Amino acid sequence: MKMATDVPECFDDPIGICGIPMARKAAAAVYEEAGISPDDVDVIELHDCFSTNELLTYEALGLCEPGAGGHLIDEGQVTYGGKWVVNPSGGLISKGHPLGATGLAQCAELCWQLRGLADKRQVAGAKIGLQHNLGLGGAAVLSVYRR
């Protein structure tokens, strides 16, 4: 688990205000700590508070180059049958964006996924999960889960 707080570039432009520099910094640190790369991850629960933020977070997590988040969707790379399954739980909007409970819901979903207990949401063969949670104007926290 790694956390990054607001860095100076968070205030340079609208992308920064969305927490992307914090997420990028925390992602690099958690990948290094876990000895993995984005390619090793099977299932991701990310803080999709807004559609745009989800696309930008793909970039921050190293799933694609800047500006290419939409291509991951167009190519089916972030759903069942793609490279990663992102938010099999349905994401924040499906839960009503429960402030404070978001991280716990993400944690539960990833544990269920890695234990094979996610029922119809199950990501086949999931061995590594990644959790991204964000508090705008504060912190980004990333955690790696392994089966």
C-alpha cells in the first residue's frame, strides 16, 4: 500500500486538480514495492467519481499513455475479456458514491475476486488486484492484493 498527497503539480492545471499526479506517484511506488507492473494486474477497483476521472486514472496507473484512456474502452481492454477488468463491482456510481465507505467496498470486492467468491462478477483466474482510492485535495492511496 502506498499513499501520495498533493504534490505541487496538482495545482498547475485541471488534470492535476483531479488528483492525477498523486495517483501517478502512488502507483509507481506501489508497483515498485510489490515488484509488479500494470501488465501483471488482473482486476482493478478504481475511484471513478466521474467518467473523466476514470479515463485519467487509466493513464495515472500506467495502463496507457496520456490521452489514450478512451482507446482502452474502445478496444475492450478494461472489461471482461480484455487486459484488465476495471470496477467489476460497478464502481462508485453503482453504490451511490458512499463517502468513507468507498475504500472498504473496493477492498471487499478485490478480496472476493481473488478468493473466487464474486459470483457473476467473477474475473476468471484473477491473481493480482489493484485498488485506487482518492480524496481530492488530499491523498491518493493504492494497494496491491495477491491471491
